[in-house]
Amino acid sequence: MEDLVETGRKFVQAMRDRQGIANVHDMYAETAESVEAVVPPGRYVRVASGRDAIKAKREDWLAGHEIHRLEADGPYLHPPNRFAVRFEVDVTQKATGRQMNLREIAVYSVEDGRIVREEFFMAPK
């Protein structure tokens, strides 16, 4: 369980430090999957497969949004191999100027100290 705690804390700190893109290579398995709650605007799939696809998804999202505030709360453990993080983010969508408060929970599955799957659950508006 110590490995799960360490992985979860390292991940949450990277998000708080706005190093979510930089940590993909170190924290995710090469074959990891990222599953969104719904198909994001401008995309055609809910699932990004592979570390490079996850990194590209994050870069694309960051390019389209200005982050004003990002909170990452956790990790919340579900031994032996999962943890959750609560996110709250205030952003402005660059293309439209629309300001949004996004709230979601993400559940991360870990194998051998690396994230193999992340699933996002969104809060209703």
C-alpha cells in the first residue's frame, strides 16, 4: 500500500504544481488509457490509448483553455491498486471567452507504480 500512497501523492502534487503534462512520461504506463465521462468538444472519442495519446490530449486541452485556478484534492485510496482525486478548475475557453468552473473526480488504477488507467467522472451542472 505504501507504493499506492506514494504514487497518489506524487501525482496530486504534480497536478497542483501544474506539471500534469510533464509527469505523463514518468507516471503513466506506456499502454495506459484515459477515459473521459463524455466525448469532449472537438474530439471524436472518449478514450485516449497510450501514454503519447494521453500527453497529446492534455496538451490540446491546455492550448484551448486558460487556467485561472486548479485544485487537486487527494489522493483517496482504494487498495490494493486504485486512488481517486477531486479536481476543481476555473478556466476560460480561449476560442469563445466562456468562463467555466469544472468539477470532476478521477479514479486512477496503478500497476508496478505507474498509472495504467484513468477515468473521469464529471459533476452535473
